[in-house]
Amino acid sequence: MKTKELKKINELFEYRKLPFLLNHFVKKDKKWMHRKLIDLQVAIYDLDRYLESNWKLKSDKLDHYWSKIYSQLNKLDFTQSEISILVKHIQKYQLHESQLRENKLPTRLSFEYYYYYKSCDVRLMREIINIYNDILRSKIDVASWRYYDLITEMNDDIEDVFEDQLTINGNLFNIMIFEHGLKHTEKAFKYHLDNILKKSERKFKHSKNAYEQKIRKWTLKRHKQTTKLMEKQLIKIKKKRLKKSNSKLYSRL
């Protein structure tokens, strides 16, 4: 594994608070789980890289990348039937990415629906951690991270708006700018960022669960960061004047 890729994965894990969850394991188990999750993330990134780099998707190539994902989950001692359930959301993500080639863009879907499946890899990591740690599972479930993951996934799209023009990528922020313009995109993203935060506040405001209160505070922090990031990126976009002809996706449609 390249140092750059490992750094990217560790940054992803840190940003999504996976080390916080892994700290609930004893040292030996924590190290083992961390290594297994990294290997799994590498396999998912390999699939993602193939989807982003090839307009014509070949079934044998897809099978190759999926076999790597299955292999890593096998190493975590999951059965074939268990794996089939665990990867359903990644398969949905792949469907959304492949539909770009049919001009079925994510702008036709609701924000929460789209970003829920776009955060499938991190949710899978959380599920695996909870499966392996009964005590942690009794304190906090995967669903409690829903709004945190939605906002951080939106943040990723906003952060990668320029980089993702160079690939065949379902970056909703990027695509919405091309489809509807800057003003519409800014208004839509701000509305959904605020709405997701409101849902998080309603869900956790009166909770006495210390873990849920942590997630609530982290979600608020990410909301502020993402809002500020969007303002900065929009200024850069206005200066660069993004054009559809510069996008690898739109040049194909």
C-alpha cells in the first residue's frame, strides 16, 4: 500500500471518528481491527477508482474488485450470507455511480437518500466495529451517526469539487453547479445542511446518552466547517468559472 493512500484512509477514519470507536477495544484487538478496516477500505477504494476512471464498465473487472472486498470481509470471519447483507449499500452506491453513464444524475434524487448511500463505506466500518464490540453496541448504534455522516459526506463533495471534475464522479455539488448554477446550488446545499443539523438537534437535544451528545456536538462542528468551506469554494469557483467542457463526466454525456 502506498504511503499516500494510507494517509488518505487514516484521515478519512479520523474525520469520521472511527478511532474514537476503536478506542473501546483492548490494545491488541484495536490494532487488529484497525488493520482489517484499512485493508477493507483499500479494496473499496480500488472499486471506486475503477468506477471513476472507466466510462465503459466491464463485468469481469467489477467481479475482480468485488472479489477483493469479499476477501477482506471473509478475513473478518463473516459468512457469505452475512457479507451479502453487509455490502448491499455499497452495491447501491455502485448503481448510482454507474447510472451516470445513462445520464441519470444524482440531482434527480433527494439529498438525504443520495448522501446516505454515498457514505456506505464508513457506515460499513461502523457496523463491523459494533458487531465485534458488544459493549460499544449497547451504548451507541450505527443509526446514531446518520446526520454526522450526511454532513461529512457533503463536506467531501464540496472539498473535492475541482478534483472530481477530472474523473467520472457523482459529486452532487459539482453536478448541481453544472445543472442549475451557483446560486441554486448554494441555496440548496445551505438548506440541506441546516435541515440535517436541525434533525440532529431534535434527535439528541434531550438525550441523556453521553455518546449521543458527543455526536451531536461533532455534527454541529462539522456543519459550521462545511458551511465555511462552501463559502470559500464558491469564491474560488467564481474566479475559475467552471465549465461543463472541463468536466470528464459532462464531456461524455
